[in-house]
Amino acid sequence: MPSDHLCPCKSQKPYIHCCKKYHEGELPETALLLMRSRYSAYAKGLTHYIILSTHSSNPQFTKNRIKWMDEIESFSKETTFEDLKIVNFEEDGEKATVTFEAILKRGDQDISFKEKSFFTKIDNKWLYVSGELIK
Ligand SMILES: [Zn+2]
């Protein structure tokens, strides 16, 4: 199978059997699936998916929406999404955390980072609340 048919979330599954259904409106059952689908949405430049899966308490919501969309678009365009490693996933009722390592490049520059992301479930929909970088 050509590698460009594989899901950018690095699940090794074809995109059509992985994050595509979430990008088309199906709700991810877990925060981990939401996290993976956000990673693949960044890789595919699906700006609206990133915005619609972010909780309104996220600091980005207080900023200029057009500027935020531009930032997501340039990040998607300028970044090579090399790998995604899930380090930890904890779910407790309506709250969840996912710790992951995103292996990213911008040109020759390594811009990889490790983050603990916080999620909350509202009306059966998981949303990204915030993230803190882990050294
Ligand atoms: Zn996927």
C-alpha cells in the first residue's frame, strides 16, 4: 500500500479506516482517538477540525480567529509530521489526559516536542482544553 494512503496519525492503518471518519464528523469515542485525529488534521491542514475540537476555554479562543487559522495553516504547511508516539493515556469520566511525543521537522530543523494534553467531554464530545510541554 502506498504510504500516502496511510493515516498521518501513524496508526499504520489506511486513512479511510482511521481518522477520516472523525474528520468527516463522527465523534471520536476517546480522547486518545481525538488526539490522534487532531495530529492527522494538522498533518492534512484541516484547520476547521482543529478549531472545532478545541474547547472555548483554550487561550487561542480569546485571540483573533483569522490569525489562529493562519497560524494553524502555516504550521501544517511548514511542518513534516514524521511520527507520533503515545506515552500515556488516562481517562476518568469526563476528563482525560494524553501524553505524547510529536516528531516534527521544519526543513532540516528538528521541532519535535513532548506534551501532556488535557481533554474534557461535553455533550458526548471530547474537546482539547490545553497542553503543557514536557521537558
Ligand atoms: Zn489516524
